[in-house]
Amino acid sequence: MTDKLLFVDDEENVLQSMKRQLRKRFPMQVALSGDEALQKLKEDGPFAVIVSDMRMPGMNGVELLSRVKNLYPDTVRIMLTGNADQETAMEAVNNGQIFRFLTKPCSTATLIPALALAQRQHRLLTAEKELLQKTLKGSVTVLSELLSQAKPTIFSAGLRIKEYGTDVARQLDLPNLWQIEVAALLAQIGCISLPTDIINKKYAGLTLDDEEEAMWANYPEIGARLLEHIPRLESVTKMIRWQQKPFSEYTDDFTQAEFEEVLTGAQILKGTIDFDLLLHQGYSPGKAVEELRRQESNYNGNVLGALSRIRFQVHSRTLSLGVDDITVGMIAEEDITAKNGAMILPKGQKITWPVLQALYNFNRQVGIVEPIKVRTDVDDEDVENP
């Protein structure tokens, strides 16, 4: 029940009185201390409203409501106390960001309307949050679908990077996991501006020339500019903008100017994107982490440590693509044939860089039957880093 209330007071007779007065009007629970209240919030939540006394042994009301604000920001907070001095009121408002400050004794005529308004405030907060989440999710879905059509290789990589990045963020106990998920999924959306040939060379592990390297280095900024006008994606945009920044360049001046979770998110993107590139080039997960550790100045050691502990669930995925969208590492799911009927590549053969170049050349000269069915990530076992 999402409208329920939690009353906190160290005097049991006060709580019993509250129950008698309010139980027919509001679903409610009670707690005799701040610690008990936090336990109930964890086990029996969510609560729409919490009403706390100020003077309690151990954790006082301001401390409790401050922690509730951080842990359960949608729970509306009310202070009910006999200690109505100005200093207490200011501390409660500033630290606990309370909705109402009520003094004891509080008549039923005053308390009931305050609780009803608090419930209404909770409904407004959660309804707005749900609307924003649906709008945001819809925007991300549209961008993701566009990417899947324009650059299937990058879209497929985004799905993998999302899994890696979310797992790493959980291990590092980061807040707001949804931001990491969105940032990982859309991290390489700026690659929509790159020629497919550059993407293929990068995923094949081939050296880019200076012009190509400059174009590749610029895709994070292009992606950030595409996203920076979407509300609530400000932190995600910063993660994407800084995803290629080496860890050694995180100077004190730079880190002090930004939230730690944003900086860590950018470091997670750098580690997981480069890790995914190595896996695509044939490295095992363990060997990929070893390779990244050799470049320790580029990566956050905690991120690499978390990557080394991931248990990978690799899924097989079949795609129907045009010749220009095929990339190194894919496997032909059916015979690839020319328009004149000649077989170019048999089913089951892995596409290497020379094979890909041959497909490009043959398509220009004779033509290849499209779309072509290919398979990626063929190992479907749950594996652990060696």
C-alpha cells in the first residue's frame, strides 16, 4: 500500500494515542526509535509519509529525517515535536527538507489535514517521477532503435557494454544505476557520424591512420552534443563526453569540479568499451583485463578489478545486415552468395578483415544477395574469467 504512514516517537503512549486517533483514516505503522524506523522503511516500505519526534535517545528526529531524505527521497517528511525553538525548526528544514513542522500537542484538526496533504504531495512526486521515467525511457528507446538501424555493430556493442557497465557499477556500489545503463547503451551513439570502414577497422584491432584516429577520438563529443538537450540526462551526457579520458588525466582540479559518480561512470565506460573491443578481437575475458592492466595509467584500477570478477553470460544473436554493416568477428549464419548465383562464403565461416574486404570488393563488382544473416557472440556458456 503506497499511501501508508510511519510514526516515530520514543514514547509508546504517544504512538498508541496516534493509533487510536488515526488508524481508521490512514494505513500506518509505528517505531520507537530512529534505528527501528530505518529498519521498517527497509523491510516494509515504501512509505508515503514519515512523522518523527525531535527529541529521541540515540538518533534524533533531524538525523533520522536527513537519512530518510537521502535513502528514500520520495517519502514526505514531517517533524512533530514539543521542542519548537527556532534553531530546531531551521535545522529540521535545512537538513531534513521537511514538508511540515508541527508542534506538540497537535490537535486532530491540525494533524489530519497535514497528513492528507503529505499523502497528496507523495502522489504528485511519484506521478511526476513516473512520467519523467517513461518519457526518458521512450527517448532512449528511440535513439537506441535509430542506432540499431544505422550502425548495427555499435548497437550490439552497446547492449554488451550495458551488461558489463551495470555489473561493474553494482560491484562499486554506485547510486543511480539507471544512469550507467543509459550511458553504456548510448556511449557510442556518436559513432553514427563515422564511416562504417573506420568502425570495422577499430573492432578488428587494426591501426587507424591519423585522420581516422582523429574522427574516432571525436565521437564522444558528437554523442554528448546529441544528448545534452534531453532533460535529466545531464550526468549521462558528461559520462559519454569523458568516456575516452585516460585515468591519469583526472587531476585534482578536474575531479573537484564534478560529482564522483559522474567521473566513476566515465571511467566505467572507458574500461568496458575497451574491454569489449578486446573481446571482439578474440581475447578471453581474463586476457583482456590483463591487457588493460598493462596500460594502468589509462584505467581506474577499481573498474578493472570489478571487470575481472564478472561472470559472463554470453548470448548468441542473429542479425540480418547489408554488406556495409557486417563487421569482423561475425559468423555467416547462411551461405553468402553473389547475385549471379556463385557462393562467396559458406555458412559457419568467421568473417576476418581480409574476408570482409573481399566481400566489399565483390559487392561493388558483381553484387551480393542482401540481407545477409550473421551471428555474433556464439559462446552461450556462463563463463568466469580465467
